[in-house]
Amino acid sequence: MDMLIIRGGIPLAGNVRLAGAKNASLPIMAASIAVSGLSQLRRVPHLADVSTLTQVLESLGAVVTRDLSTGELAISPPHATTGIADYDLVRRMRASVCVLGPLLARWGKAVVSLPGGCNIGHRPIDLHLKGLVALGARIRIERGYVHAEATRLHGAEIYLGGPFGSTVTGTANIMTAASLARGMTRISAAACEPEIVDLGNYLNAAGARITGHGTPVIEIEGVDELHGVEHEVIPDRIEAGTMMIAAAATCGDVFIEDAQPRHLSAVIDILRQIGVSIEPSSTNDGRMGLHISGAAHLNPADCTALPYPGVPTDLQAQLTALLCLVPGISVITDKVFPDRFMHVPELLRMGAQIRREGASAIIAGPAHLSGTNVMASDLRASAALVIAALAAEGESVIRRVYHLDRGYEKHDEKLRQLGAQIQRTTDHPEALPDSLRMTGESSMEQHKVQEIPGRFTQPIQNPLAKPHFLSDGYAIARPMVSQSDDSSGPVADL
Ligand code: EPZ
């Protein structure tokens, strides 16, 4: 298992090129099961999740060939299939559930494991199943598997809105299935993400008749068959957002090649509010993108993650890390995954001041982040910890970076290209930098970072402090604070 060692405090600078979008590639690869010809896909990112879905498709009888140098991936659909997507593969990656609709539509049967628990919160698939039943599927859940059958799906009127708004992979599953259903389907409260538009464009290129993809109302006139197709996947807007935030957090100067402003309007808006300069720009050879330059003085912000076109929940953790560095009180709320705050305890370990309140995190800044050992818990939390480490004083070690590799192609290499001091190594005590080796005295020394003269000499007037009880019990992890500030104890306990 790998870990990353990062020495912080270096402004990122230079050009970086985006990979293809993970969240477009996965539903498109799953949809290829419903296509009766070869799918030739370009710009598919080299990610662990893509490899897992490749295994799912191969277990269903497809033949997948990949050219890592060009990012091309070709999928020949199965001649016959069991229709079974087993637990061991689906539990590794929830998006595997996207094979359900395509299998049903093309093969009339599917047995797909229910996706298990997830670190970012409760993630049912009831809307997926509701939509497939509306299209005429017979579905039962048995021993943790969805068993679905249908002679031929038929068109339907489907409302896909849920308690947290639309569902992205739910829309992908239903839109693909309806492409081969008899008659018209109308999906309302559909997800509008650019990845759904990309899937709709792929299916239309294969002969589907889809309109309205990218809007809350999608109409699909079913066809009898989808034919072989070539398609280039869109650039990854979440990778773009992550790089934009990393540039801002390190006061850097970065050009992100292929970043599409129209996919990032809410992200550009909130970063400009924070004080980051963002301008469309191009390279000498005409490649378009966004130029990001951080500012010494940033403004606090009140930000809410929402379904597209709102600020993506997949950038909430990274924005939380950035706002820790900003003077004043910021609030970040996640209205898509209200419990998606696994990054907070680790940011606290680096010296951040955050208090959780329901679906929000209240952040007091500027925090003086200092390097330490932290643990990644999920894909975007790991990206947030990398950003915090790039902005922190000293060295950080980030463990369980397999989470990062699930969704970012060569992330550490790209950051090195931008001047970051970042090293990937095997997770072994011997590999730990001296500054983070826990040897008796040194652990106390290390923890005293909080008391850098002049920074914490006067009591922390902590606007976040709850007068008489701790929230979420985080405070206990930061006993050092009480040594340096006033005796009001709980006040300083976040
Ligand atoms: C997609 O997940 C993305 N994954 C997620 O990105 C992203 O966070 C999410 O959309 C929201 O933007 C892929 O595209 C592969 P949802 P998905 O169904 O489709 C609730 C990343 O980091 N809901 O849109 O699984 C659900 O619990 C990943 O790259 C139901 O209640 O998300 C959530 O609160 C993480 N019932 C909300 O809707 C359902 O049947 C949105 O979920 C389905 C969802």
C-alpha cells in the first residue's frame, strides 16, 4: 500500500492537462453492454475504478482492450451473458450498479449485487429500481442481490427526484435502459450533470433517440438496437476543480488545459468570491483552458454543495481545506451527502478549526496548518488532505492513497510537474520522514507546533466554541490548545 509524503509551503506553478472524466467514463462503459457493436472510447482515464468496471464487464462476457498510452479503450459486448455482476466487484465500486439498466434493456435479465455501505453517507438505489419498474421490469431483492427481468422494456413517464434532488447514476441507468424500450419515455427531475450529457451523446452516436439530456426533463424514443460507436470522453471537471483549489491554497499560478468554464460555473463563482483570480486562457498552440492565480488575501465564504449546476459535492472537501486557510468564519454545507465530512477530523489534526453542525462545517480561519500523519477515508477526502498538506508547514504523510488512485490519474505526478514536493512511497515505518517519526520526546515537541510564538500567545477567541458541550467530540483530539490559551477550557475545544 502506498503513502504520499508532502512538504508544504510551495506555490504550484505551470501547466497541467486534465484526464478524461471518471464519472462520464464509468456510465458510458456500463452502457456499452447495451450496444450491439464495438464501443471505441478515447480519453478514458487510467484509474482503479476503470479497471474495476473493466473486470465487471469481462465477468459479464464483454471483451475489453485498452491502450494505456493513448487512453483508448475498446469494448466488444458479450455474445451471451449470465447477467450477474457479483458482490466482490460491486462492493469495490458502487458505480458498477450502472450495468443494471443496460443488462435489462439488451438481455432482459440482470442479477446485480446491492452496493454496500459507503464512507460518504447513506446511498440507496431505490430511485434506480423505481425507474426500471416503471419501464416494465420485474424486480426482487434477494440475499443482497437485485434480481431483475423483463421481456422487453416499454416507455414510461418517470419522476426521478429524491430527498436530495436528482440521482446521477440513476438517471444514467434509466436513460440507457429507455433507449432500447418500446415507445417514449419521459424522465423528469433528471440529473443535469455534464457526465449525463456525455452519456446521452455517446448513446445518440450509437443510434439512440435522446433529447433534453443536460436538462431536468429527458425524452427518449426507444429503438430496437444500438450499433457500434466511437466517442471521446469529456475532460474531468472535478479534477479541474481540485487543481484550481490546490493552486489557490498554495497561492500558485497554474494553467489547467482543457478545463471547460461552462462545466465549472458554480466553482468559478465561489472561488472568485473567495478572491481567486480565474481567467479563460490558451496555450501557444491554441489549447484552451483556465488560468488560476491564488491571492495572498482570501475572503471567507458561505458555500453549499448541490446537484449540478450547483457547487459539486465532489469538491466540498477540497473547498473545506481551502477555507481553513482563509481569515474569518466560513460555512460549507453539503445538501447532496449531508454526512460527507470524513476529512474534518484529519484537517483538525493538521491544526484546522472546524465545527460540524448537521450538514454543515463551520470553519474559523486562518489556521496555521502543520504537517502530520493523516489518513484518507475516501476519494475526495484524500484530495482535500493533499491540498491541506501542500499548504501546511513542514511534512505530511497521507496514508491509504489507494482512495486517491480510484479517481485521479497520476495526481502526484501532475502536482510534481507543478513544482510540489510530493513523494509516493510504500507505506512503511522506515519510509516515514524524521519529522513525523514518533520517538518519545519528539511527539510532544511535534505537537507543540501549535504554540509558535506570536501566533497563539493570546487566548483564541473562538467564535465556534459551544459554551458548555462539545460537538462531535472532536475537541478532545486537540489538548494542546488548552495549554496555550485561556483557561476557559471548553471555549477552545472545537
Ligand atoms: C454520482 O454518484 C457520482 N458518482 C458521485 O461521485 C457524486 O458524488 C454524486 O453523483 C453526486 O454528484 C458517479 O458518477 C460514478 P446520486 P451517485 O445518485 O449517482 C440519494 C466521486 O467522488 N439517492 O446522484 O451514486 C443519494 O443518497 C463520486 O467521484 C437516493 O436517495 O449519486 C444522495 O444523497 C462520489 N436514492 C443523492 O441522492 C437513489 O436511488 C445523490 O446521489 C439514488 C440516490
